[in-house]
Amino acid sequence: MSFLSGIFGKSNKKSSVAADLSALGSDMHSHFIPGIDDGAQTIEDSIELIRFFHEKGYKKVITTPHIMGDAYRNTPEIIMEGLGKVRAALKENNIPIEVEAAAEYYIDYDFETKLDKGSLLTFGKNYVLVEVSFVNPPDNLYNTFFKMQLAGYKPVLAHPERYTFWHKSFEKYEEIMDKGVFLQLNMNSLTGHYSVETKRIAEQMISKGMISFLGSDCHHTGHTELISKVVYEKPLLTLLESGKLLNSTL
């Protein structure tokens, strides 16, 4: 039985005590502005999701709508207008949590144009959240990171554990870190939600002390239900106790 449980990643991975997410202070990856991407679709959705984070003890959420080529053509103006509506709704509903906004930028043909204009939405100390295609990484990835750094930005790669094209080349993650890029883990990756292999890579990154930011990447109540379960995963406890996470500095 222990052999089988090891195969499926369940051996000694559960804790009887729930992790205290309030220790994070801030969540820095979510999709809470209604109707502008694949996250919350109504203001009621936004309130329900953010209330969950408040009840979990978070003091702040930094929501990061997609900015992606022709799919989600959001601008700082659209995002900030939506942020204002969310803040007003939270005040009306007496939910005392700080909400800020940045963006999750997709590194595509249009990203360098935005970068050259110098108008990227940042969080914390000039951090910028970026993602790449789940099919293959862009040819100019390292050059893009370098250009961001030259412009004074600190690139944060969203959910690297989900990029399956690197799963058999773990050294790629280490190369990215060596370039001065911060790595952000999706906490729900530790539930096996995305895949067993994604969970394995996430745990390997934690064991090697590679994760600087822990994010929810929360889009809907399905994700909050998973967060209620992931708090019992021992690798999450390991990460929270690692001293590596920067969420509390935001």
C-alpha cells in the first residue's frame, strides 16, 4: 500500500493541521475585477471571492487581470476603473481588506511595445507579473527579461510549475532564476489540480528553495474550494516556513 501511495504522491504529504494563510499577508495573483478577463464575471463574484480571502486572514489582495494580445486587450485605465468599482463594493459590504491591482502580462508580440512605452502595471517594489504560452516558451524570453530589468522592472514568472515543456528540463527553471527572475507558485498546484506532474515539479521547487511568491491565481469559487483543501498539504507548510516568500513585503 505504501508503494502505491508513493506513486500517486499521497505518502506523508498531508498534515492534520491547516496552514495559516494569514502569515502571507498578501496574495499577488488573482482575477477579481469583473468582466474583463476569465476571472470574476460580476461584482457579486468579486465580493464573494475577496470575502473568502479576508476570512482566511489576508490583509491585502493584489489582483492581476490578464493583458494578452487580442484575447484580453486590457489597459491600465480599464483595470484601474474596475479596481475602483471593486473597492466601492467592498466598502459597501463592510469587507475591510486592502485591494490593489497590477496585471498578468502575456509575453507575446505586443508585450515589448508596452515595455518600450514604460507603462507596465507593477506591484510591490516594481515587480511585474508575466506569463508565457503553455505550448512553448517565446524565443526571446531571456532577452525580454533583460529588457525589463534594464527598464527598472523586476520580472516575476507566473506559475512556472505549469509549463510542461520544462518538466523534463528542470535546469531551465534554475537558469531563469540565475537571470534574476522571481518565481511565483500557484498554491493549488500542490493539490494536483493541474496534474500530478505539475504537483511534483511544484514540490521540487519548494524543496530547492526556488519560490519567492505564493499566489492563488484565483478565478472562481472552484479555486477557493481547492484553497480550503491545499492548506493541509505538507509542502505548503514547508514553503510558508521557509523564510523565502516575499508576499509579506508587498
